[in-house]
Amino acid sequence: MSARDLWPAVLAHLRGCDAPAAEFLDGLPREPQERPAPPPADGFARPVPNELDRLADTAPAETRALCAAIAAEAARLSWRSSYTTADVGAFATGYAWAPIAAPDGPLVIPSGLVCIMHIGPRLHYPPHRHEPEELYAVLAGNAVFSSDRSPRTRLGPGALRHHAPYETHSMDTDDSAALVLALWKGSYRKSEIVKTEAT
């Protein structure tokens, strides 16, 4: 399996989701070109999460196909972190994300970012904000999402969480890891994470 093989499963899952997933689908090509993704910066590479098969096996029917496709493709993806422990504490080494589609690959799209995010158990993703509009689609496990525009909410497989540009938001996991499909709408390469003290 390749990233190209994974792409139809990503699109099929998003087509089956409620709004605002349709807005994020606009502009995503059905058959994007492939290009080797840039490697993670020195010190930011992360190992392949070791529980993807278990998450796929325990995922509900509505997300199981995509979870299984991710588990099958995981070894070929470029897993990384965006933070140091000085930035976000234990979260920096307890989570990992892998790009699926972006302007610089591994599948080429005009703008934005589509990635897989694995968050280990009992982790706190501190409040942060960024320029791109964002959509989280929870695939396996559970996570509690908080933002300055929405109440603290626990979401499980099949649920969506939308964040407007510069909306301060955070995430927490409980005793189980979470697997999330994340999409950014905008020019992610020119955007920087802005950490805040907001809750």
C-alpha cells in the first residue's frame, strides 16, 4: 500500500461526515500526484505508533476501514513532532503526526494539510492557535476538546471538531490513545503555532 492507496479511504471517510467536512473536501484532488515528503527537522522524527493495529481492531464500523488503512500504511509514513518538551512537556514525545497530503507531499494538494495524528494516553495538548482553519475527525479512542469558542467536550470515533482561524484550543486524552484525521485549510507552511496562556 502507498499514500496513494490510502487517499481514497481518506476521501471516502470525509464524504460520509457531516458539515463542515464538505468545505474541507473542496479543492482536494481525487488523484493527486505523489512526491517524497520533506523529512522531519533534526530531532523531530518520531517512531511509528505501536498501537495502530489495536486501535483499528477496536474502532467502530464507521471508522474501521480508514483506521485499518492507516495501520497498513503507517510504516511508510513520515511520523514527526512539531514541538520540544520545553514547548509542551510530555506531549512532545507522546504524540506523533504524519503528513498525507500537502503542497510539498507526499501527495500534492494546492494548499492546506491532511495528516494523521496519534495522541498517546493521558496527554495534554496545551492551548494553542494558528492561522489555518482546522478540522479534526476522531477515528479511534476518545479525546476532550476545549476552545475559547466552544465548551469542553469529549468526542469519540465519528465525531468532528472544527476550529476557526486563530481560535485558541486544546486537547486531552484519558487512559486510551486517540487516532485523529486532521485537516488544515490554508497555507500551513507560512503559519506558525502560537502558544497562549488561554484555557
